[in-house]
Amino acid sequence: MKAYFLAAVAGLFLGTQAATAQTLNLAATEWPPFYGSELPDNGFMTEIVVEAFDRAGYGTDVSFLPWKRAFEGSRDGKYDALFTMWYREEREEFFIFSDPLPSNELVLLVRSGEGGSFEGYDKLKGKTVGVVRGYAAPPGFEEAGLDVSEARDDEENLRKLLRGRVDMALTDRIVAQHIINTKMENEAENFGWMEPPVHIDVQYMVVPKAIDGSAALMDAFNGSLAEMTSDGTLEKIMGKHGF
């Protein structure tokens, strides 16, 4: 009887914990191979973020949305966190930035035979640069006053480049290579790169300041992320996904 009573109390306690555990609504966008709804475990970045929150005692529910909706919804407090985002000073008004996550290498993709060296934005005058609507521009890009053409996502940006609607496409190198390898394999030889990269941008998970307890939530995430880095979990997750 005593053992049954203790088991019943334990079951009640665990049930109460489960009932009261907070589930966070996370926003992300489709950005394979970093993260995406059709990737194994939704991509290595998703697995890192979910594991960090799990270690901090939070459940997670990830919604994959167009970037503009993910950004604005998070900014307005409809989501508890958003991943990933590049740091820009003006974004600090709305978001708390996590400790650094893996970086992006931003490059200019061109048509094969039209490459060359990137020597500064002033050398690109008269060219049309394809960009993705809502993405943060690298430092100095907007100030250069270049002609730009917006696309809804990176794949559309690359297809516009092939069709000659833009002269070059600003994109992450790994994302572009993934798109070419999985969706445009027959066109791979028609692409080239300008070197060096125009910018290296660190990725961050962000928490909107509009939600209650935002600072404490970020502290919990960062603590878990540091633990995952020191115990090798971060490296293990990336290795599992081929990074």
C-alpha cells in the first residue's frame, strides 16, 4: 500500500510538472540546409535551438514562415523566439540577441564566366543585384546606392540570375550551393562566384523584448548553449548533418 501511495504521488507530481511546463512558440523560415521543415530534425540549427531550450526546461513548437511574417510576428511578441537573425544595431530596439551561433558567408553569385574579384560595392555601379526581400543587407551595401531587385526567397533569386533578370545575386554560399545541388543540378555549371565574400555574418537566436521575461529566457538559452558547446553536443549535432 505504501509503495502504491508513493507511486501515485510521484505520478501526480510528474503530471503536474508536465501540465505546467511552458511550451515556447518559435518562429523560423525555410532556409535549408541550416533549417527547414523538410530537413531531418528540421535542420541542424533547429536541433541546436530546440536542444538548448529543452535543457533549460522548455518545450518548443516551431513554425516555419516566410521571413517577413516570422520577423514581424516575433517583433510584435506573437512568438517567443526567432531563429536565426543577423545582428544590426537598429534591431536591438526590438530583440535580445543570443550568444553567437554558426556564421554565414555572404557572397555574390554570378553567371559562369562573369565572375572576378569583389573589390568593393563602388565597383558594382551599373549592375543589378538580386536580394531577398526582408533580409538584412551587409554593412555598406545600402549606402552604396546600387540597383537592387527583390525576390521572395533565395531560390527565386538564383533563378532570376540564370534568366538574366539580375547581374548577380547576394546570398549565403552554403544556402546557394544547397539550392543548386538539390533543385538546379542541371544548371550547376552556369553559376560562378565572386571572391572574396562580401561579409561574414554571425547567426543569432533572438527573443523579442515584447514578451514577459525575455531577459530570463535568453539567459536560460545562453546557459544551455554554453553547456552544449563545452560538452561537445554542438559539434556532434553539426557533424550529424554534415557540417
